[in-house]
Amino acid sequence: MNVKQLAAEKAVEYVQDGMKVGLGTGSTAYWAIRKLGERVNEGLKITAVATSQASEDQARELGIPLVSFSEVDSLDLTIDGADELDGTLQLIKGGGGALLREKIVAMGSTRMIVVADESKAVTTLGKFPLPVEIVPFAWEWTVADLAKLGCKPELRRSGDELYKTDNGNYIADCRFEAIASAADLALSLQRIPGVVEHGLFIGIASMAIVGKSDGTIEIIEVDSGR
């Protein structure tokens, strides 16, 4: 079993009968959805919402009951991956391109569990380029404003075309190398008009399950303050 699968399957143990569950996006969330599908087929009763078309398609194929957002006003638990996480569970997310939907779903959940392999655990955020979702209109100005924050922004591409999110927006991957204060950077990003959302998740996750190459699991818990 790979370490991502190890962490993801441990997280699914926290899902209980009757829960409303948010399904994350990405290579680690994939394993959580797969395990959740197995448990549903064994009799687990849940309803779920997905953070991307890819996760929705996977869940539907596995028989996980999906509901629309109009049918639920909150979720009990969201399980999702991260591109980086520090010891206080500040995260960088968005490598899979679903950061806006992931944040909406995570913030609408009583609890967010992050699943990751040990390579994603860092002391200081920033080595992984920070994804920022921006509107296509006047994107050149938005990218220029991002650069003023001390990063090297680059629009994500898909082949020869600019990558578009499920929401029809662009993603600027911003290379900071090190983020001294994630909270301060988040405020600065929010002030840029063309920014839809950024991949800094601060005070949202309350638990991380980190799979290690020796087959062990590290569980990190914090008070998210929510």
C-alpha cells in the first residue's frame, strides 16, 4: 500500500453512519473516495458532495450517494489532501485546480481532515507554488499585482491552452519559496480585485493524517478555532 493510500484509508475510519461528507480532490483524496465507496457498499449510510467534477464522477461510479448543495446546509466532515502543511495545519492547496470549491466545502464542514504523505509536511510554507484562482478579465493586471507581493506568478497551462478551473477561471501559480506569514499574505491576496480565491487554508483543518514511507501514520491535531 502506498503512503497516500495509507493516510486516506485511515481518515475514512472517522466517517460514521448518517454523516454528510465533503469529498476532496487530488491524488490522495482519490484513495479516500475509493475506500469510502467500499464502506458504502458494505452498508455505510452517508450522503456526500464533491469538490470537483473528477471527484463527483469517481464517487458516482463507486455508488456513493451524492446530493446537491441545495439539499444540505452544512457538512459533518470533509476529507481532502494538501500540497503543503505545516505543524499548525496551515495548508497550501490547489495543485489539483479545485481550490475555490475545496475551500467552500471545507468552510461549510464542522471538521476538515487533511490526508497527505510525509513529503507534504514542511516547517515553512511556500516551496510549493501557491495556486491563486483569478478571473480571465484583465488577467494581465491581476498577475502584475500578484508579482508585487514578492512572488513569480505563472499562469497554469493545459497543453497549449491556458488551464481553466471547473468555474471557468485561470490559476496563477505563485512561487514565493518561503511564506513568512500566511495570514498576512492571505489578506494581501484578498485585496486584489481579480483574485477569486487563494490556496492558503488557515484555521480550517483540525486534523492531518500523514502517511510515512516506513508504513506508520502520524496524526496531527489542532484547535482550528471554528
